[in-house]
Amino acid sequence: MSHQLFERHRKTLQGAVSAIQDRTYWSAYPEVPSGKIYGETAKADGWAAFQARLNKPFELDQPGTVGTVGTEASPYGMALGITYPKADLDGLMAAAQAGLPGWRKASIEERVGVCLEILHRLNQRSFEIANAVMHTTGQGFMMAFQAGGPHAQDRALEAIAYAWQEMTRCPSHVTWKKHVSKTDVVALEKRYRIVPRGVAVVVGCSTFPTWNGYPGLFASLVTGNAVVVKPHPGAILPLAITVEIARAVLKEQGFDANLVTLAADSRDDPITKPLVTRPEVRIVDYTGSSAFGDWIEANARQAVVFTEKAGVNSIIIDSADDLKAMTGNIAFTLSLYSGQMCTTSQNIFIPKTGVDVGGKSLSFDEVAQAIVGAVDWLLGDPKRGAEILGAIQNEQTLRRIDQAKADGGEVLRESGSVANEAFPEARVRSPLILKVDASQANLYMREMFGPIVYIIATEGTGQSIELAAKAARELGAITCAVYSTDSEVLQQAEDATAEAGVALSCNLTGQIWVNQSSAFSDFHVSGANPSGNATFCDAAFVANRFRVVQSRIPVPQPAAVEA
Amino acid sequence: MSHQLFERHRKTLQGAVSAIQDRTYWSAYPEVPSGKIYGETAKADGWAAFQARLNKPFELDQPGTVGTVGTEASPYGMALGITYPKADLDGLMAAAQAGLPGWRKASIEERVGVCLEILHRLNQRSFEIANAVMHTTGQGFMMAFQAGGPHAQDRALEAIAYAWQEMTRCPSHVTWKKHVSKTDVVALEKRYRIVPRGVAVVVGCSTFPTWNGYPGLFASLVTGNAVVVKPHPGAILPLAITVEIARAVLKEQGFDANLVTLAADSRDDPITKPLVTRPEVRIVDYTGSSAFGDWIEANARQAVVFTEKAGVNSIIIDSADDLKAMTGNIAFTLSLYSGQMCTTSQNIFIPKTGVDVGGKSLSFDEVAQAIVGAVDWLLGDPKRGAEILGAIQNEQTLRRIDQAKADGGEVLRESGSVANEAFPEARVRSPLILKVDASQANLYMREMFGPIVYIIATEGTGQSIELAAKAARELGAITCAVYSTDSEVLQQAEDATAEAGVALSCNLTGQIWVNQSSAFSDFHVSGANPSGNATFCDAAFVANRFRVVQSRIPVPQPAAVEA
């Protein structure tokens, strides 16, 4: 059965394998939410499917269920009213383990085929999942569709492709022959078996539940592990739909559906700490706050732990050709999803002596005001502004905006509410932009997640680079941008950010933004600074989710013929 | 310069890359200590070079030296009288870090070339190193030559080949192009840089300082890290010679010699704990006892830690064709290097109802006595016995033999001293063989390192397999052997040992032994049970010693031509 799935999706796999080697642009799942691609009724069907989920229990026939949980509320205003099975961890672990022997025995091709079929079905459900992502994370619809759907599916496929490569690097068997004397040959038949680690847990985040959750989920599943998905209590639905689809495919193919289970919890009764420290759990993938990620790294010692945490991302402005092109690009980055991306820039370093732009010297304040103006212009059109900003995922972020303002710095731009026509109750805030001096490290040398931006006056670009690298080294950073017309400055920035383990984007204008990363080409998180210990995606992300265990047995050799 | 080294050794690298994919027999460094291969005077020269090391300071021009350490004594009787630089950790760390920028900037080919040249020179010095290994570990000369020289060099080459593959999987740069509309193309020039983690520490063991130390040393060095080599206080010399050679090659090629340094210490003033927990240390490779390995895993949290620890290895006897062939093979395994290999079998499980051998039913005692008889015969020739047994590395192992006898079990064979003609003062002990019942788990379900063997009477082969797997799962195990003429039993054993993460050898007779593993083909330690978290060698062993950090910059595209 599942070999058919492998054949059906073989081209997709091959495309991904080529892409991760070439690292050119490639995508398996179309990012355009078009009826021509997804079917003329796909958008309406997706909305209807989402609506049909609301205000009722989400049924999952998984064992170890003791009651229900679920209090998700859309950042756009309405409560979702969905309840999920509440998992009893003993029961859940027993169920996950029970599925392992059959899954372990499946061939590599069977497991890959099943995972690619799950991805295919997730892709077909992209509109439904987009609505689920939008109304849990607060992303605008377009972003929820792309990042929550096809881009997340591409990242999953990328992880599967890496895992496929790793699992097939070593042959399944070989005849090993050694001449032990002039006439004697010893031969051994050796067999190499992929042995998964056991039960894996994926801890989802509230802002990108699928994009950040899928790589670990699929990397663990395809390498033979059972996966328990523990969503953030605020963003359960997208992962619950994912689990439902995965279980259906597994069951159809004759495997135990409990190889993928949901472990939903609530803010009042969180289960992540007891879950990730269970002795049965041998792999943990985590995306979320640095503090909790550090806790998991320190305490889930029985498991291999992969973390994507937070950090302080910087923009270094040295010089530019075109002020509008630069500030327009920056304004979009700062505004997109209200700065609730782990890749959004927080700190913008500008020399207090000003910068050269297109041969003209502009003061610090002129550049800072140009950034403010660009944000104002971008969000000035209410419909565009609402779509770009989306909504604020949770109340803590709102409080953080107030806190940032109270803590200090000169307010260059107030964080305002922006009306959302379609969802008047939406929790919308535009970026707060503060001006501070490089000496005020207490303000900007800390992560202030959300629409909070510091424009920092430095002694010069040398100090700007130094501070951006220091933030990356000490607090973690996932992205850094630099604007300069001087190739030496670009080289300095590249050297400093490489050493600090942060990806650098140079002179971005137009339709590429520092906070976006492209599957099969960009490594998301380097694993080389405190923002995480792993990347999407490389061999290190997959190779340790299974081990190779071998056996060997002598093979009789024909008597040697005397020469 | 170093590109020349890469070209010079390219064929060696290519051979290794092919071998780790095919996993057939292959070796780069001849294991036969023959004058025809290594030069007619190589043996005498090696002995002379070793003699010239004795009773004087070992000079290494590395900074951060505060006095000397060194109290090595040969298990064959004489004190070595060598002192080594005693390292001040602050000075050593500063020196190691100072070398990093130049090494990080070197091309992948330059680093690989340097490492392969170091290996080439180590190979040329195999006789000197063999004597150094023999007179620190207690191995017999032939084993010291093979395991300490060419086999260790092969394992190093294997790690380099894996690292080469990982470092070159991603191109160094690519032009990424995406159609963002019907007419518009966005293009980015992306660069991918290998960024090493920083300072690596290799903690050597007393029994196989080079074989177990080289994979980590070369995997870290070739991926751009600086390596501090911390030998066991009882086996410094082989690694000191290695460090000396590595430093010479680095210096010749214009790199900082302090990229490889020695951190020798003494039993009275050990430095491993403060060393491996230094904030500068980002990678630790450890081989040694489980207790200390567990401590490092729990405490060196700032580093990526690779461990090869200990375990309890089993032989399961179900049935056999030929008693002599089986017991002869087992006797050699039990006797080789007095059982001081992490791969030596400790527990032999035999059904108390006896076993079928060549169609004849033999009682438990008959089989047990045949094993004892085979050991007696093997060691009966004093010269052969002395060469196979070697000498006991340290006094603790002697005490453990007495302890094992005192703890209980029926003594089937006493551990005796065996005269060594060449070295009358050698500390030689033959295997102690004890008979116990499966119920006496307190005796055999623990690691008793050294020439201590339990023959355990079980209810049947089912229980034998169960107990062998249980020991592997709970205490760790690196090897397991099974003897059976029943293919179903072999399959059961293979399934159980694979799940327990231990390599299985079936029906070994003749010149292949369960305690030997072959570079490029056999994975040493699975990483899937408590005997270690890593293997020699796979992608997981190398891929996380560096990270890839990228940069991207727009490339202007020609205006689109309207179709």
C-alpha cells in the first residue's frame, strides 16, 4: 500500500532533494491562494469547514482521554468555542508506544510515502487551515494561508527530504569481504537497521503553530518515531486538524493512528513540563520563549532536544542609494503581523552623525523620521493596514507595548489601534517606535516581542555592527539586516554576524524582507547563538532522531583457488 | 599551500567517502606491521623513538604552561619518567581561541588537507605510537600497533570523510531567483559559511587513547574548531605525540599551532571537570566510565557532548554446529587485552537445560567447561598468552577481579598471573570465569570491567535474549553475540538487540571476533542505549560541530522582456 504512496509522491521528494542541495528557489506547494490552483470553491469550502469546527468538541478517537480542554479565542474577536480531548499522559504514552513496533518495521519508503500523503492532504486543506491559523494566531488571511499552509508544508517536506537522505545514506545490507591471508577471505553479511528513538513531542507556539511545528513533527515521524503534538493553548486548532489528517492517513495505510496524537492543555493546567520529561519521551521539538526553551533544554535530559527560541534582531543602517526603497522595505518588516515574528527586527542602529543616502547626507533624525513616515504611509490605507498588521495574539503583548513606552526612550511613533472593517473587535496595534541612545542598553538589549521598535543612535557603523553582533551572541538573534553602499562595511557586517551565528540580509528593497525565509534555501535559525540549538533544516536536525543498529553473520566463502 | 595537501591526499579521501557509503571492507592505512610497508627499519626506529622519549620532559611549545605533570607507568613494569607541560586553563583557552579566526577562514579543502596530512604523518609514526600505546595501556604489541595506529587512523579518516560530506552538502553560494509576478524576477545572491562552534575538548581514555580519541579530535578540527586534548593521566604519551605532529603540520601550513593543544593532568590534581565546563568549550568528546560520562553530559551544558561510555556485553548460546570453533572464538574474545575492551563480552547466557551442538545435546556444564578449556588452551602457550592478554592497565582492575570472586558465583576458572618473558614485571591476569544462575542478577547485571566473565544459566534462549537486551537497555551495551543454528532464534535476537540499540554478531568463528569493529563498515556504539550518545561514525557525529550561517543580497535583474 504505502509503497504506492511513495511512488505517487516520488517526484515531490526528488524535487525537494535537489532543492536542498542546490538551494535555489523551489516550492512544492503553491503559495498563491488561487481558485485556479486549489479549486474554485476552495476558499468558500475552507471557510465553511472552519466554521463547522466552531462551538463544538473536536473529535479525535485517541485513547487516554480524560475530559476536555480548550478556551481558544480569536485575536479578531470571537471565542472559538472548541473543546479538545484532554490527555491522560500515562494513557497517551502507552498508546504512542503501542504503535511503534509496526511503524519501526515499515520500510523507509513506506514511512516517507505516508508522510508525503499527509502533506498532500494538508495542502488540499490549506484554506481551512489558513482560517484556523488566522483565528488563533491573529495573522492576516494572506499570511495565515501562506505561512500556515504551503510554506509550512514546504518546511515539512524539507525535513522529510533531509531525513530521507540520512536514512538512505547507509545501505540496508552489504556483503563485507576481507582478505585475511593470501588465500583466505572472510565474508560477513551485514544488515543495518534504522532504529527510531521512541516517542517524540512537538511543543507548538502561539504564532506559527504549523510553520514551526511541522519540521519536528515530520522529521520525527518519518524516521520511525511516534509523535505527540502539544499545541500552545492559544493555537490548538491548526495542529488538531493536522493531527486528524495524519491519523486518517496512518489508519488507511494499516498503521496505528496513535503514532500521531494530540496533547492539548490549558493555560491553567499546563502539561508541557510533565510531558517533555516523561521517560518515554526521547525527542522534543520546541518553539517558543527563550525562558521556557532553556527550561526544556535543562530538564528534558532524557531526550534529544531541538529548540527554536527568541532573540533580538537588528537592522544596521550605514548608507543607502534610495531612502524610500529602504524605509519602505523596513516599514513592511516592522508592521507585518505586528512584529510578532521571531524574525522581526527590533533594533535599528543608525549613526548619530547621520548617513549618506544617494550622495546626500541625512541626519539621524531625518532617517528615523523617514522610517516612521514609511510605517505611517503603509498603514494609512485601513484595509491594507489591517491585512498587514493582523491582530495581537495575546494580552501580554499589549501590556508589553505599554511597558516599553513607560520604560523610556523618545516616542517617535505611538502604537495605535487600527480599525479592522471585517472584524471590528480585532486586537490591532501598530508599531511603537522609540528613539534611544546606544548607552541605554537596558532598554534595547532585551527582547521586547511584538510591535516595539528601538531606533538607536550609535557612534558610527562600527559600533552598530558591534552592538548587533553582541545582541545576537548574548541574547540570540535569527535575522540581521544591513544597509550600506560600502562593500567593506557589508563585509564587516557579514564577518561579524557569521561569527555571532545570525543570518544577514543586505540592502533589501522591494519584495524580499529580512523577516522572511524560504524553505529549501534559507536556514531558519542558525543553531549557533542563544536563539535556538537547531535549524530548519539540516542533517543535524534529522540525523539524531534515529540510530543505525547493525547485525553481521559470516557467509561461507568458496575454497580459495591456488594461484 | 594546503590546497596542495588536499590534492595530495584526495584519493584517500575519495576512498573513504566511497567506503562509508558502500560499507564494504576498506582501509587506508595498512594494518600489517611489516617492514615491506613501513620501511625495513621502521620497527627499530619506532622503538628507538619511543626510548628517546623516556625519562625526560616532553617538549611542546604551547602557551599557558605552569610547571609539569606526568607519572605514567607501563603496565609492563617500568615507569616512563616523562613529564608534560601542565596547562593553565585560562592561558590555554586564550591560545586556543586566538587560533580560531585564521582556521575558520581557511577553505574546507585547506582544513581537510591539513587533517589528512596529520593523519599521513601519524601513519608514518605508527611504530613509535604503537610502543607508546603498549606501554601506557598494556596492550600487546600487535594490538597496540593495529588499534593504536592504522585502525585509529582509519577511524579518524572516517570522521573526516563524514565531515567533508556534511560541509560540502550545501553550496558556498547560489543565485536564488523567484518569479514574483508574470514579468518580475527577484534574485538574491546567497552565501553560506561554515561557522565552527569554537573550542573543542577531547577527553581520552586509558585503554584506547588514540582509537577512541581520534574521531572526535579530527571531526572537531576539520570543521574549524580548536581542539584541546585532555588525555587520561595514565595514557598521555600517545596523544602527546599526536598533538606534537598536529601542531607541526598546522605551523608548516601557516596556521596557529595552538589550534591543537595538550592539557595533561594527574590523578591527584584532575582538570577534566573544570576544563569541560569552561564557557569557551563548545564541544566535548569523551570516552571512559559511565559515571564520569554521565557527569559530563549533565554538567557540560554549554557544549555539544559526544560520549562513548561503558556497558555490559553479552553472548547468547542457543545452539551451534561446531563446539571447538565457537568456544575458540569466544576464548579469544574473552582473553584479548585481558577483557579491557569496551566491546568485550562479560555475560555468557546458556540454557540450564543444555544446548544442541552439531546434532548432539550438551549440558550447560559441558559447554561452560568447553569455554574454560578453550581459554586454557589459548593461553597455555606462554608467548601467545602474553601477547594476547597484554597487561592490566591499572590496579583498580586487579582489585575488581578479587572483588568479583569474593562477591559470589562458582569459580569455573581462576584468574591467574601469566609469565611474560620480555617483561617479567608485567601486570598480567587471565580471565576469571564464574558460573551463576539467572536469578543472581546482582552479580552479573553490573559492569565488571576487565578479565571477569559470568556464565549464566537461564531457563532457555528466550530468557537469555531477554536478559541480554535488558542489560543493553538499562546498563548499556556495545556488542552482543549469538550462536544458534535456528534462523528464528537469530531473528529474535536481531529484533531484540536492534531495539536495545546493540550491534549483534551471529555465529562468529575463525578470525572475526565480536569485540572488533571495522572502520567504514561497522558503527561503533549505536548511541541508542546508555553505552554512549554517539557512534563512530555517522552524520550526527559531525553535523553539529559546525553551523551554516548565511548572507543574502539582491542581484539586479535585467528588465523583463514582454512576451
